[in-house]
Amino acid sequence: MNFQQGSLIKWVNSDNQETVWMITEKENTGVVVHSEGILSIGTLTDLSKQNNLSSFIGTVHMSSEAAK
């Protein structure tokens, strides 16, 4: 898969849980922007060996608040 900075890609496991990454400027690296309990949001991941990736079509809602 050809990764372009800023694009969103996804992986779905056998339990139909989805993880979505935004591609960074670093080659083959994505940052998790959505995950259903698989990876923590904000985790940087090497995607070069990840199988079954596809383009993410949809909406990811993000919010931010001050640390407590």
C-alpha cells in the first residue's frame, strides 16, 4: 500500500474491531487516531509489516481537554 502523509488507513481484526491510523511524515509510520481497545490513541506504529490495511472512508471525531 502506498502511504501518503495525512491519509487515513485502517485494519480490522477477526472480531471486527477497527484501528485507524493517520500517516505521518516518517516513512511507513502512522499514529493511531481511533482504536477499539487494541492500541492506545497517539501510538506511533511501523506499518511496513502490517497486513490487510485499507483506506479508511468515514469520520473520526477527536476532542482535546487539559490534562488533569
